[in-house]
Amino acid sequence: MNNDLPLVVGIGASAGGVSALSQLFEAVPSNSGIAFVVVTHLNPDRESLLHTVLQRKTDMVVRIAQDGDLVVPDTVYVMPERSVLQIEGGRLRLRETAAGHREYKPIDVFFSALAEDQKENAAAIVLSGGDGDGTLGIKVIKEQGGVTFAQTAEDDPDIVSEMPDSAIATGLVDFAIPAGQMAEKLMQIRDGRATLDALVVAATSDHQTDPRQLQSEISDLLMQRTGHDFSGYKSKTFFRRVARRMQVQKIDDVERYCAHLRQDSDEVDALFRDLLISVTNFFRDTDAFASLEEKVIPKLCENRDGKSPVRIWVPACTTGEEVYSLAILIREYMDEHAVSASVQIFATDIDASALNVARLGRYPEQLLRQASPERLARYFHRDGVSYVVSKKVREMCIFSPHNVISDPPFSRMDMVSCRNLLIYFGPDLQRQIIPTFHYALKPDGYLFLGTSESINQFSDLFHTVDKKHRIFQALEKGNRRWSPSDMHYRLTDKDTIDNRQTTLSGIQLRHKIERHILEQHTPAHAVIRADGEIVFVSGGTGGFLEMPRGIPTHDLLEMVPRDLRLELRATLRQVVEGRRSVYRRDLTITTASGELQRLNLRVEPLRGTGDRERLFIVFFESVATEASQPVDATENSRRSEAAEHELRELRERLQSTVEEYETALEELKSSNEELVSVNEEAQSTNEELEASKEEMQSLNEELNTINAELNGKVEELDRANGDLRNLFDATRIATVFLDGDLVVRTFTPAAADLFSLRIADIGRPLSELASVSDYPELRVHIREVFETGAAYEHRLSRDEGASQYLVRVTPYLRGDQTVEGAVVTLVDITSLAKAEEHQKILIAELNHRVKNMLAVIVTIVKTSLRGKDVRPEVLDTLINRLLGMARAYSLISERSWTSVGMRDIMQGEMAPFGADRIHLSGPNVGLQPPQALAVSMVIHELVTNAIKYGALSNDAGSVEARWSVAEDRLALVWRERDGPQTNKPERNGFGYVLIEGQVEQQLGGKLETSFSAEGLMLSMEFPL
């Protein structure tokens, strides 16, 4: 392990697991040195805000995962919506999903990638969630040496426990604890990683203890407890498992851990399970499956048709990888050889969560590495980053819960595949399970075991097909049967006879039997079980027992003479039910030689045996034949012989009845097998119900996710509503919201004061409000807004003009931009109206004073220059210029010193002249007051010059003025036509100087003039 890398923790939860995530991150310190990656079930159509929620719970950096992000410590990466998250080379990889599609197992996908990339440097946490997502990922994490966590409900009663319960049920979760306690365990694992590194390296001279010796000591403890030898295990793998258990037990010294193993047998079992961990992948043990494909599959599919299906039982199927592997092998053979037969693979397990995963048939890519590309393409279809088993393979498999130890087994199976289950069972359970498999198989059916398993002492039930790959074939046995109480032991088992009270070895049993005989009896005897199966036979029974023809049997009732069977059966039943000895005297039997023999029969319970394995001893006591009595009369002899003959016939009839009863019993067994078949059909129906349940669970998960998102939206809506309420209170703007029927929907506090509204007025039509009488045009204005969709503004006076309001009626638009109502806003502009009124008075006063001042100036100029040596035309020019300024100023004052239109200026200056001689062209662009004065002076000079010297000095001339606006600049062209011929003056006069000064200095523009025979042309340009 590279300790330079941070411990990478993958966290899986559903969208409703925010509470669990909060509890976890609140307990993690900001400098933990651990990197966290959060993967949740997200709706692809909704934006996730999980990162903002988690940022409030921790001081670590919380960020949305980006493709290519290097995983660094003290950082929380959150999977975004519409994507699937993986990790490769310590960097996150995002894979976007198609529109409308979602990855159903994103947690399994990430956990599997994390295990493959980080190995023992990975940890996985499964939190609240509503399906089995994470179960497969937990198995891969554990296989690669990582640490696993699952949440329990101790700290959160609202936890959705299906996801963590499914993970816990695998038996691969190291810590099943509340979310708030996981941070402390993570810190311990982080600090203990150096211990793991120290264990997996080879010993050096500095080490006081040889790792090989430690492995040998631990292997000896495991051998004593479990019967399995791990001394040949790879040291690196072995000590990785040991180190993980040391972390769980908080032991940092391997020798102390060895001492702990000696004292705690449960820890030995836990270490044993960890050493056996190996995730069931597709086609695991490739050579074994190749042997199965070559030697067994053709035999199974031979001579099959629609009426003889291939039946296979896979107990302990876990998450279904092996089941689908077998189905693919059979499907390949049937497709290749054109075999059309139905296939029923009954896959069972006691873990309902694992069965749910198997039924879905959805697996991460990491679990399919053993499958060839051809098989992937043929029997799987890719869905996002997962693979889903094809329908034609899934239809062959039936998954159902079943306990192989206590539930009735399946029957008439062609093959039983039970790999790596027996290694978890002790010898006693193995002695029960293997005969159960033999019962479930047809004659010549196949048994497929794991590479570490064998049939041990049951070689009389199976013969070996492939010893290396553990493939066996069932042998036909006449006493094939199954019973919940009697399949625990066999006659051939000489090592152990288990019962609840006493465990007897073979020698101890013989000593006990011989001691009992020596104390009570010495005749020939046999020890049997309640069903008549022989356990022990003494010497001297040859005259009473004979092996019947056919298959060898150990049933005492089949070995005794026919004359004795009925009596022995009745006596045995009486002893079993009454638990006391029964003695039958003077019984007559016919020996194999045809002679009559008399004997006494005693059956009694064998002391020292328990209720679970009750044994009985049967004594056969020969009765000596008495000396012949003198014959008194032939008549008596004949009667005696007739009676004996009649008794013999009765016994034969009774024996015939017994045989008929046994035949009926066999038929009953056949009926029982039919019932088992019906039960299988019921299990198939249950499978369909389970699938429906899974769909409901998936729908419920969706609803939980939507509910969580709705809760978040409600909180956002509450905050937005609070913000709006505070905004309404702060602005104090009277606003009333109306629907399409002019019914009050809501209003602001300011509107309540203005219109005398109360909460009870919500829902009332606007026409019913008495306060609206001050604004009778309101309904008309609202209707106009409805029709046009444009806002409407209006000034409203209330209280006889004392109050002024600006009324703005705007449309209330829905999301599709259709008008749904109206928003009426009233802004108090009383102070503004008073200011405007005062401004009008001031402007009127100013205009009056300026006009008076200009009139005074004109008078002063006339008076001052009267009698002076000033030419009249100069005086007229000056007076006209002053009057032009007065007109321009008057025009500006009429616009309240706002913008003045260019056309208005031109028309004002040229109004005295005929419209047929003046041609104006251009937009009425607005000019600011300084610009308007300057332009007015320029036009005045041009008009004056045209009247004196230019086109307006005769009756034929005309003037054209064209202006345009481009890029915020105004261009004006003045052209005179049909006037007196003009020539360029030798020097510029005062008028030209005035025009040039106004254009270039006041307006900041450019001026160009030209004199031609047609008349003057002037062009000027200035910025607006």
C-alpha cells in the first residue's frame, strides 16, 4: 500500500440520505487527510444542490466532481446529475448519461471502480437508501482488501434501511454502526495503515518475529477450529486479511492478535470468513467452467425436447453471477447444436437482498472481466456503464429464497451447482447437505462443487467425473429419500454420531452395546433406527437375517423372513411410540431351507441415545422344539395342521396387504414429488411477485427522491417568500395583485393602508372595494392592459389634489408569457408633483426675465447706436441676431429646457418664408439646450445670408437643408439653388466666423463650405 496516497472513502446514499451524510461529515475533522467521494441517486432532470448542503456541515472543501479531478485529501467530491462517476489512476472520471436516461446502480459502479483502482487503500460506506445498490460494490471492495461500513438506525429513526441492510446481509461489512460514529473508525483505519504495510512485506534481520512463523501459528489455530489449512496461502494476501481484522479489533501488534485468537473462537471464525472472501464473478475458475462445458453440458442437453426440460439447482447463488454463467453455457450449446428444450435453473439463497440484485441482472463492468467480448456482446446489453443480462438468459433463471439446511430440497434435478458453500459448514452439516444433494438429483445427475470442496466419505453416493474441478455424478441408490429428521447421519459414517445429549464414536457405541447385552441379554441382536435402518449387527444373526435380491439395503424389515416382517414392524412402532420394551413370544418363521422355526422377539430402546438420534435394539431368541407328544388321535393332528395352514394363509394375506400399503406409499411419494413441482411453480409465481415488488420499490425510491427535492424546493420557496415579504415591507410601495377576473390575490402592507384592505379581502372582486371609487378608471385601464399586454401609467389625484400617485398597471405573466392577471402599483409622488409645480413656476419666471432682458438689450443697442456712425445694415444684422437668440431661447424654454427637435429649430427659423422655396429633410432628432442654441445661431446666419446675398434674395431661388444621424453624429448639408451667382470671398466675413465658431468650438464638429455658380453649399457634422 502507498501511504503517500490519501485513504479514499466512497459514500453511497439515496437522495433522501442528506441527514445521514450530515451526521457523518459533522464528525469528520477538517484535517483528516482523507478524501471523500459522495455518490447518490439523482434525478437527471433536476439540479442537485447537495454540495451546498454539505458545505454547511463541514470545513473541508466541498466541490462538484469534474472529469479528470485528482483526488486529494480533506476534500469532498459530489457526483453531479446526469452523469456516472468512476475513478482511474487516482483521478475521477465522469461519464455523461443520455437525455432521459439514468444509471440505476451508480453506487455499485463507483465502488467497483474504486476497489480496482485503490485496492486496500479504499473504504466504502453505505448509508440510507431504498434498494440494494452498493451490495455488489461492497463485495468487490472487500475482495480487494478495502474496509466496509454500513449505517444502522440507532441514530436516525427515519433511515431507509434497505440499502444498508442489503450490504450487512452479505456478511462483508466490517462496521455496522450509526453514521455519526463512522468518522472515529475512519481515523483509526487511517492511522493503522502502516501496520498493514509492515505485515505484508517480507521479514528482514531487524524483525524479531518471522512472518512465516506467525502465519504458521495462525494457520494452526484456524485448522483446529475450522478444519481448513491456510498455511499454503500467499503471505501477502494472508496478512492483508489478518491486518484488516486487527484494525477492526483495534490491535496494533500481530503477536497480541495471535493471543486474542487463542482466547476468542468467534474471532477465529471471523478471520476464517475474511480469508475465504472472494467475490463470485462471471465464469470464475475459468478452467472449471471449461471442463463443465466439455463434459457435462452436452450430457445435460442430450435427447431433450419441450417435454423434458433441463433442470438445475444452484443453492447459495448470492447475487447470481454463477447462475447466469451456467445459463450462458447452456444457451451457447443449445444455439450451436439447434437443441430446442426449456431450461429451468432454480437459484436459491437465504439472503433476500442478494436475490433482488440477482433478479435485476445488472452488474458493473469490473465483475465481467472473465467474460469474453463475444459473450458480452451476445448475452448482455450495455446500459450506461453497467451491463444487463439479456432477456433470453434471464428467462432461464428462477430466483427464490430457500434454506438448504432446513427447507425441503428440490427434486428430479439434472445438476446441482453448489460452489464454495460447504467450506463454511462443519463436518456435521456437510454430512447432511451432501445426501440432500444426492436426493435432489436424478440418477446420473451431476454435482458441481468448489475447488476447495469434496464429497469426503460419500463416495458410495457419487463417482468422480473430474477430480481436479470437482465434478461428480450421482449413483442410483434404492433407499433414496429425504426427511428433515433422518438425513443427519449414515451407516458409513464411522467417525461421528451427533445428537443433542451424547456424541458417541464407533468404538464407544460398540462398548455401550456390548455392555448392555452383557448386562441384559446374550442372544443375537441388531441395533436399528426408528425407520428400521441397521446401525449395528451382532454375530449369530445369520439364521434370522438374509440379504434380499437386488440393490443392497440396510433395512432390517427387508432382511428378516417374510413371516416376521409384520410382527416386527408392529412391535417397532409400539416401542417407538411408547418408549418401552415390547416382548413377543413363540413366533413361528420359515427359514430359507423351508423349515419352521420358533423364536421370541424383544425390541427395546437403547439407553444413552438422545431424542434426535434414537436407537433401538432388537433381540432374536431361538426357542427349542419340544419333544413330540404321543398321537392320541389322527383327528386332532389334522385339525392342528389345518389351523396352522389357515394361520399361514392369513399371514400371507396380511403380508400382501402390507406390500400393497408400501406400493400405495410409493405412489404417495410420487404425489409428493408432484407437489414439489407445484411448489416450484408457486416459487416461479413468487418470483414474478418479487419482480413487481422491486418495481414498486424502485417507484418508491423515485417518490422518496422527488419528496426530498420537493422539501428542498419548499424551503427555497419559503425563503423567497420571506425575501419578498421583507422587500414589500421595506419599499412601502402599494401593490395589489389581481387575477384575470379582477379578484384580489394578494397585496402589500402599503396597499392595505391605501385601499383599506384586510386579509379577508383576498378573493374578493376589485369592484366590491369601496376605496376604489377614488379611481373609477381603474377597471378600464386594467382591461386595456389585458387586451394589449403592455403596461399603462396614469397620474391619480386624491384628497382634492392634496395627494398625487403614479399608478402603473402591468400584466401578470405566467411561465408561457400569457397574461393571467394584473399588478396595480401606486407610488406616492405628492412631493414630486409639488417640486414639478415649483419648477414650472421658476422656469416661467426665468423665461419671463430672459425675454425682458433681451428686449432691454435690443432697446439699449438701438438707443446707443442711434446717431452714431453705424451703417443701418449692421444695426439690423445685430438686432436680427439678438431676435434669433430670443426665438431659440423661447423654443428651448417651451420644452422646459429639455431636448429640442432639429426639425422644430429649422421650421422656426424658416417660418417667414414660403414652403415652396424651403425644402427640409431629416429626422426630428433631439438636441440638448446648448446644442440647440448653437444650431439655431448657425441656421439664423445661413438664413440671413441667403436673404441678403443668396438664393432667397430673388424670387426664383430655393434652399434645401438635409440632415441625418449615423453613429451618434449629426450631419447637415445646406444647399442654395437658382440664386445670384456667388464667388468665394477674398476673406471670411463676421457671419462665417460666427458659424465656424459655433460649429467647431460650441458643437465640437467640422465645417466645410463651397461656392459655385448655382449657389452656396455648406456641410457640417458634430456629435450628439
